[in-house]
Amino acid sequence: MGTESMGLRESKKQETRQLISDHATRLFMEQGFEQTTIAEIATAARVAKKTVTNYFPRKEDLALDHHEAFTATLARAVADRAAGESPLAALRREFTAAVETCDPVAGFAGPEFARMIAESPTLSARLRELHDLREEALAEALATVAPAQAPAQATAQPPAQAPAIAPRAAAALLGAAHRLLFQRIQELTLAGEPNARIAAVVAPEATYLFDLLEAGLPAGES
């Protein structure tokens, strides 16, 4: 009974969190992020103002409520990759799947949501911060990958070890590519293109980017 009660309480908390986020997002899209107050969100969700701030200490996370999943996506793809699969191959595979399913975490969130972010300096700044956090998480995941070694030269010199900065350098390149693809999806969304058309445009562009990365990254990352 104790386990069941805990499960019900957790389920109720998730429902309340989603309810608050849904009402907040609706108000942000109708009124603008900066113009909407926490008190208005609490009234719409029929909860206390304190309840809103308990679930969402940052107002931005009321709109970007999947921020934890977003920042973890690239690192998780590397950590969960198949045996023998390179980090880049795993990231390519994961992004391809996200485009095929029009995953909102990849940027397919609809024109109203995209416009809400684009018109809010606060949300735009928070999104840039989330991209940075995602890159940092990816660098940590890449640091656990065995460093690639340069091939031995004809002079029989020992192979050069990758420098300490290598995981961060690879994460910066991979993170920049994903940031550009996210921005591209947002750009096409704001231009009024439907998801199917966006996917058709972005898929070959992603292939181009990943091919560039494959040519430039060391063997251990590509």
C-alpha cells in the first residue's frame, strides 16, 4: 500500500506540473512571455502562486518544461550507443529519428510556440543557455570515450595522444551542428512550413552537416 500510495502521489504531482505548464504556455502564446505574470498562471491553473513557483522556480521553465530532456539528449545518445557504434554515428541516427517523428525536443514545436520564443528576449536567452548546457553534458559523455590516437608515422614515432581539450572540442563542433539544425527547424516553422516539408528540407541538410563532421573529427568520435 505504501508503494501504491507513493505512486499515486507522484502521478498527481506530474499531472499538476503538466497542468500548470499547459496553462502557462497558453497564456505566454496569447499574451507574451514577459507580459504574463505568475499570479495569472496560478489563477488559470487553479493553484496557489506558491505551488507554481515550487514546481517551476524559473519562470522560463514554465514554457521550456522539457529542458531536462533537451539538455540530456546528445549525451544520452552517446552513452546509450550500440557496441562498436561511434558517438557521431549515434548522434546522426538519433537526429534522423527525431526528424522522422517530428520530435518537439528537436524543434518541431509548432509556429505558435516558435513565435513565443522568438518574440521573447528572456526565452531566447534561456534557450541559448540550454544549448550551452547540452554541449557541456555532451563533452562529459565524450570524455568517457576512449581517446582516438593518431596513426603511427613511417618514422616509427609513437602515436600522438589526443589532447585534454579533445572532448570539449568535439562537443563544441557537434553541439554547434545540432544548434544550427534546431535553428533551421525554427526558421522554417516561423516561415509557415508544415512539419512534413520541414523534415524534407532538414534531412538532407543534416546529412551534409554530419558528413562534414565525419570528415573532420578523429576516428574515435566519428
